[in-house]
Amino acid sequence: MKPLYNDLAFKNIFRRSLVFEQFINSFLEYNNLKARYKVIYAYPEACIMPNHENIKLYFGDIVGILDNENIVSLEIYSTPFNKKMYNKSYGYKSRLFADQLEKNNNHYENMKKVISINLIIGNYRGINNDLVNKYTFKHQKSNKIIQENTIMYLIRLDQIKKIRYVKGEKKFLTFLRIINSETIEEMEKYAKGDKNMEQVIEYMKEWNAKSNENGFERYLKEKEEEAKEKGLKIGRKEGKKEGKEEGIKEGKEVGIKEGKEAGKKEQKYEIIRKMQQENVGLDLIKRITGLTEKEITKIINSKN
């Protein structure tokens, strides 16, 4: 399978603000749309970890807001696009539109447009012949667009190789070439000379390295070791301070003791903070650490 056709790999990389912004703006520019990226939005419970295809501890929907407040979502389908996939995408964009209404709030006039961008392969229903195919609501007889409250784009990745590559081409096309690349080496060829594109490749390499080394467990182990080392450094520093005041011998003993205590404390704090920064859900943090919700919240909010 092509590196970025892996759903987890794609979501891990393209839900990063830098990458998402570059891709969305390149799409908007390519289609002569005036709006531009404003901010990425990921559901609070979203958590992407490698090597956990069978454990539903991630959601990873890639959703952003444009500077005109419209909502945009991004999805990739690595097998030929079919009716089931279309219904999934249609249902998802409809939900994003409907979710704008708060309970008992009927301000329909304030609802923002939802733009669903789907990277696909195959000519779905034999009518998606273009690279970018747009779906809206139209009147059946007049063919007039009723109102573009929701728009779906089907972007055919398999069409990109039919477009002759030219160095310095539009960034959107280069993005599609990278996504459609067979290997990391091919991705590097297209990314060369563009720092943002090269960063995408670095993220891809990082993802592959973690995935090949039992990522989630290794991730936790690395964070534990980092926290432990940081805690020992604090302990040594405290030991030296005590040593100056009460003697070298006593200082060494205090340093060792403080180091162990600080190490354990810092280890616990650092792991929880890192997991929270990676959007790991509260329930998962509780299972890993054995702490209560109150204890975890206190650690996350503490400055020490």
C-alpha cells in the first residue's frame, strides 16, 4: 500500500496544523476560492497512535475552520470509491452542518457552509472524470443550484499521474503527487526544495519508525524515561543545594533520596501532561496511570 493511503498515517500527518493549513490553502487557491485556512479543529477525544488499528482509542476526524467561518473536513479513501463511502461522507458533512445548532436554538440563518473534501480513487458512478469533482444541490429541471449549504468534493488521486509533472506547478498538484506516491523516495522527489513539503516527509518517516517499533508502548516507555531522567536531574540539583548547607556526605544522601522522589513525581507528571498534549482521552489516562480523574486534572493544571 502507498505510504499515505494508510488511514492512520494520513490522519496523523494531515491533522497537524502546519500540514492541514498548507493543503487546504493550496486546494482553495487551485479552485479559485477566496477563503483561506483559519484554524484546525480536532475533537477533544481524538488520539492517533500507531499500531492500534484494532483498538478504537482514536477518532482522528480532520476538521478545520476557514477565515469566513465555513467548516471544512478532509478524508481519504484508499480503495475504489463506492456508494457506501459516498453515503459515509455525505452523512458526515450533514452531521457537521446540523451540529452547528445548539439545543433549543433555531438560528438557522447563522449556520455556516460545510465543505467536504474527499481524496478518492476510481471513477465513482462513471461521472467523475475530472481531477476535482464538485457536488451540490441543484433543481432537477432547471439545473440551477438551490443553495450551497453543503458541498462535497471528490478528488481523484488516480488522475494525478495523467497530468504532466512540471517543476514549480501549483502546490495542490504537488500535494496530490506526494499523497499518491508509491514510496517515501518518490515523495521526497516531489517535495525537494519546499520546506513545508519536506516536513510532510519527515512526519511520514517519524510515523513509520514509531509504527515499526510497536509505537504506543514505545511512546509510553520513552516518555517514562524522559520524565525519570528529568526527575533525577532535579534530585541531583536539590542534593547539591542541601550538601552546601549540611555537608557533602549528607548532601549526597539527600540528593539520592530527593532524586528518587522527584524522579517518580516528575515521571508521573510528565507522562500525564504529554498524553494530554497528544489528546489522549481521560479514560485511557486513568487506565494507564491508575489515578483518579481528580488527581489527573490536578496534575494537568499544576505548574510545578
